[in-house]
Amino acid sequence: MGINSERDIEANMQIGPTDQGMVRIFIESQGVEVPMDFEPEEAEEIAEEILAAAAAARVVK
């Protein structure tokens, strides 16, 4: 499975700060929970990557 492989799976995603000063991305799907914690600087890098991907996706359309 790659970035361009479509799947018909629903998932819930939550993003927020933890009480330990981390940023958590929490994904839940089909009874599986995946919590991912990042330092604030890492979270900012991820946000920049998401914005860059959104810009690139606009060009494709």
C-alpha cells in the first residue's frame, strides 16, 4: 500500500496538546488506536509538510 493506493476505510483523527508538552496525533480505526506524540518543533515541521502537500495537490487538479 502506498500514498496513491485508495482504501475504503474510515478513521477518526484528533490532534491536540498533551499534559507533557507534546503534540499528539491520535488515529482510531476499526478498534485500533494509534497515538503519535511529537515535540512542538516536529509538529510544526509536519504542519509545513501538510501545507506543501495541499499546495501540490491543488496543482494536480
